[in-house]
Amino acid sequence: MPVVAAAAAAAAGAGAVAVAVAVALGVTGELSPLPSEPGSLKAQLVETLMRSTSVASYGGWAAWSRYDSAHRAYQLMVRNAKGDVMAMVVAESPQPFEVSLGPLASGGVAAVYPRCANAVKHEGCRLERLAIESTGARETRLAVPGGGSLFRPALWKGTVAFLRAVPKGGERDPVEMFEWAAGSKHLKALALPRNSLSAAELSAQPELRSTEGYVGEITALALNGMQVAYTRVAPWGEWDISNLWVQRPGRKPQLIDSIETGGGAAFGTRTYLTPTIAGSWLYAYRQYHEEGLVGADGGPAWVRYSLTTNTAQQAQVNFGNREDFGEGEGPLDAVVPLGAGVIWTLENFQDPVDGAHVLSLASVKWKPIKRPRDPLD
């Protein structure tokens, strides 16, 4: 089946399921309001999917992956600034697209993502760019010098940040991180943080010594100007440690927040999902509990950290997730800013047909929270 036809069929099926969900909730075309305060905005159901997905955003646009059961592959989906949802006419992927959105030098919006021989292991990956505002646009292979398997890209005008796999690097040296200006013959390397342990820590937990100097895994990456934000997860004694960083080429990485992963959220590791830089704020979803920092639904929280002051804020939004396996909805896979609002993806693990929702809110209220002086304390 041609891609356009497959996209239309999938869209029709997804639309039917979306309507069924809305009717079940007693509302047409939208979910019941997640923030429970009277008069609050209602969460809009953007799309219902068969399988969970991440989501990326920039300039009022958003992108995610839709599973195509007929082809057993994923389509690249976008929501434009007007709210219209469409499938991009590009080859499907055997794994969800590892997509990021950003501005082109021309002022348009583009997606970047890898095409891999083995997407699960990030082997044989090359970077592609797609101008999603242009009708009939085709993928453009990015001729990054130096070779290697390149993945987890982020775009800002003529610059791309990305990871390059280090063969047999293990958890100590799994990747290198670079920025590359299109057309340049040279890459700008970014020195990744490693586990650095004090004498007191080693005395209290001698088992940590085996992981000293480890980089671990960079699980998410974002770019805004020359500034890169990323989530790092590394072995740390019996557990892992997850932290959030901001960095510029030629400078040391700046630690924003950190948490040990043991005993965290019911769904997955304590970590920082989908870091996104917008204006002077770094946004990330804190997928863990902490006293005094509880989300509106009693779970983890979407937080933004100022990159110019020592302040932080928490979104006053009930995203619908529950950390109780008896509930209908499951965990969030991603949450990112969308203009003055937010777009996120929420799993429903109890129904294989109604596997996940893409949801949005037009605006978000924020409240100040205390920002840790030393995130590793």
C-alpha cells in the first residue's frame, strides 16, 4: 500500500478509536479535564495510538511515531501550528522515530532523526533531516564528517548536536557527543560528565569504586543555539544515578539536577524525561517522588529550571498518569512545551487497541519550587 494511502487508513482507524474513547468519557472530541479545578482548561485528545511513543516539539509543531499494523512499522506524524495532524510521506521505520524538531536557518521547522541498520542497538545509524513545513519535502542525509554510527540528534538552524557510538565502549565510554555546523569539515566535541566520587562517598559505599569514571547512557538530548541539554543515567553502586545537564562546546557541563534511581517511580527508572530548552528555561519531566515536590495528581512533576537565575517552577497540571497498576492509564513517555501549553504521551497498558494517547493543553500554570543548591547532596 502506498505511504499516503496507508497514512489515510491509519488516520481513519485512529480517529474512530479516539471518538470511541471520547464518547466513553461523555465528551465529544476531548478528554474530561485533567486539572480538576472548576473552569480549568480541558486536555485535548490529539491522537490515539496502538503503541506508546515519545514526542518532540518546536515552534508550535510537534512530532511522534504512529504504529502501522499493516506494515508492522512506524509512521512519522506531525501536528502543525494550526493543530492539524498528518503523516509525513517518508519511509516507515521498524522502530519508533528518534525524532527531534528545531528551526532551519531559513526560518522553517525541520525534523531530524537517525535511520539505522539496527535501531535498537543504534548500529549503522545515519542522520536525516526533513523540512516538515514544506509540502513534498524529502529526507536529506546529513553528511557529518568522521563516520561512525550517529544517533539521538537535535537541530538548531545550521547546527546539529548528536551522539556517536563508541564500539566496545561499554558503560564506561559508550558514546561521544558532538555539535556540527552544516558544511563544516570539523566537529566540536563536548566533554561528557563521568562519575566523580569523593573520599567520603567511597568510604561510606566502597562498592561505588567499580563505577568511578563511568559516563553511562545519554538517554535524551536537546539543542537550543549552541546550548545542549541532556539526561545521563549511569551505574551507581546497587542502583543507577540519573542527572540533568546543560553544556556548551568548550565549556564544562553544568549539573542542573540529580537523583539516585533506587526505589523510584513505579513505572521505570527515576530520571528526567524529554529535556527541552525553550527561551531561558530548561524543561524536563521529573519521573520520581521527592518530599515537597509532588505533582498535581500525587505523582512525578513537569519542572522547568531557569538558565539565567537560580529558580525553578513546577507545572500545575494533572497529566493523567497513575503510579498504580490498577489504574487505566500508565506512565508518561514524554512531555514537552507546545507554545504556551504542553503536549504529552500517556500509555494505557490495559487495552492493546487503545495503547497510548497524545494529549495537549493550550496553556499551563506554574508555581515556584525550591531549586537544590547542590543536586548531588
